[in-house]
Amino acid sequence: MQPFELDVRPILREGGEPFPQIMQAVAGLQTGQALKLLATFRPVPLFQAMQKKGFSYEAREIGGGDWEVIFSPVIPEEAAQKIQSVSLSAETVAPEIWPDPMHYLDYSLPDQSIMTEEILHLLDRVEEGAVIFALFSAEPRFLLPELEKGGHQWVGNFDATGETYRMMIRSGA
């Protein structure tokens, strides 16, 4: 399921307050749907409000001082523990303290024929410890052994809808 996109940059540039529009968008989300917010600054005050509503966030600067924030519904902890997969080496450095992802990849479309090659190529180019976030339409079973062979760490699980597999990959040596 695609995130609902809300661009509040025009409201902010005109000196307006976009909070009511953001909350209206959140109220209209489908179960398990994420919100992609575009803003003229990193909206730190919104992070806590969205966390209270049950969303995690991933923020990245998209250029010109503008920011993209993906607010994703959080799976209840006991459910997340049941379905989360973790590489063996990820136990040495807990994923909770990994840096924010540097790259975001979307392989949620049916054609995933080149995803393993692309991800491994990208991991060869980033510095050790860099994190990549990727979305898949299914658990990438063929990618996992390749990551292990390369010394990379990973953690992944399905979103609340069970339709998209989310994975963070931390570059190894």
C-alpha cells in the first residue's frame, strides 16, 4: 500500500499552520497506511505528536532545505517480536542504535529480478556502518544469505498490513 502524500510546503511558505491538515490526513489513513509528509523544515515538534498516535518516523532532507518524513504505523511490540527477523551478526550491535538510513529503496513492485544485485552493489559503495532502508513485496529470502556472506547486518519484518516487508541493512566490513 502506498503512503498517503501530504505536501505542506505551500502552507508553510505562506506563514500558515499545517497541523490541522496533517491530523485530518492521519484520520483518513487506511489501516496500516503510512503518511509521507513534505515540509520546509525537519518537523521535530510533530515527531512526538505522531509517536503518541502510534507512528514511527523516518526523516530525510530532500534538498533546498525541504524535508520528507515517512510516518509509519507501529506494530504492537508483541506482534513485532513474533514476526521480526534479524541477522545473526545484528545481535552484536543492536539495530536500535544504528544510524538513520542513508538510502531508501523500494522493491515493493512485483519485478524484483535485479534487487539483490543492486543492493549488494550499493553496499560495496557505502562506508562501513551505513544503513539502507528497503521495502519489498515479500521477504527477500535470496538476499539474506548474500548479506550474511558479505558481513552485513539486517533486521526486517512485515508492516501492519502484512503486504510490505521492511528491512534495514547495515553495511559490514
